[in-house]
Amino acid sequence: MAKLNGKKKIKVSVFISGKGTNLKSLINFSKKKNSKIKINLIISNNKNAKGLYFARKNKINFLIVNYKNKKIAEQKILFNLKKNNVDLICLAGFMKILSKRIIDKYKGRILNIHPSLLPKYKGLNTHKRVIKNKEKFTGCSVHLVNSKLDSGKVISQKKIIILKNDNEKTLAKRLLKIENQLYPKALKKLIYSNF
Ligand code: GRF
């Protein structure tokens, strides 16, 4: 694995399925002066993911994986992670659940961003549920991925107030901006504590 005290950078693969705003923010972070990371592989299960634009724009190698057969899809993913010497995986709106074989292979080296204050509101439709439950706050969490959904160790979290007039859409929009700021910070924290 790449060492921080060496000259090599930590190689990161980002997995996406959709818009890719978190991918964009991680790419910007990787382009900063003295950055310790290089994003060298972007993986999408969705060939129409808007986020692939950022891969093309930044000339980052990307791979589209057909998930019709999950076992074959994951074999392809593992092969390409190895081929690209990937040290760390960032899930950024990746709508597929990784199976144990990938999680075990990259134990402690897979991050995910989730739009809630974990351990509260694991799973989908977080904004809808927090509004329905009349929560006063919500937030986002960057956590390590283990074999239980949205249950690994939380690395960083940011809390926001739910406004009176907030609906699912306004809340998601506001929180996404916070997510985009939090993800690079959490990645930095993990890198400095583990590598
Ligand atoms: C984010 O809200 C993230 O928390 C969730 O999926 C969304 C992805 O957004 N897991 P983007 O594709 O990074 O813009």
C-alpha cells in the first residue's frame, strides 16, 4: 500500500451511480497542492450516470459495470481495483450493496457517505423520514463500510437544522452541499490516521 511518508500517492477509486457531486468534490480535493491522493479509477453501475462527466472532463479512467449478474460485476470490479493498485474506495452515491468478498478485501479502506446522522436513519429515503418524524436536526455521515448496511465506524459527521418550510427536496439540496464539504475532510482524516 502507498505510504504517506513515501513519494507515492494513495490511489483512490470512487464508485458512483448518479449525479456525482461528491465525486466532483473528491476530484477537486485530489487536485489540491500537496494532495496525498490520486483518483485513478471511477466505477459506475449506471452507464448514464451524470457523474461520469467529471471522469471524462478530468481524464480519469472509468469503468461501467453491468450489475445484471452481481457476481460477475464484482469479479470485474475486483479485477480492475487490483489492476489499478487501488488502496482505498470511496462510495459516493453508489446504489449497489457490496458483498462480503469486496468488503473483506478492502477492510477499513472503504468509505461511504450517507445523508443522515448515523446511526439514525440508515437506508434509503432519509429526508422523507426525518421530515415525517418532525426531527429538528439531520445531517450527513462519512463512515467505514462493513457488512451491515450503513453501520461501520463513523469517521466524520455534520449536523444541520431542519427549517420550518423544508421539504424533502429543499433539505436534500441543502444537505448535499454539506456532504460535498464533509467527504474530503473525512477522507483526509482517515488517511492521516491510517496510512
Ligand atoms: C448523496 O446524498 C449521498 O449521501 C447518497 O447519495 C447521494 C449522492 O449524490 N449516498 P452525488 O451523486 O454525489 O451528487
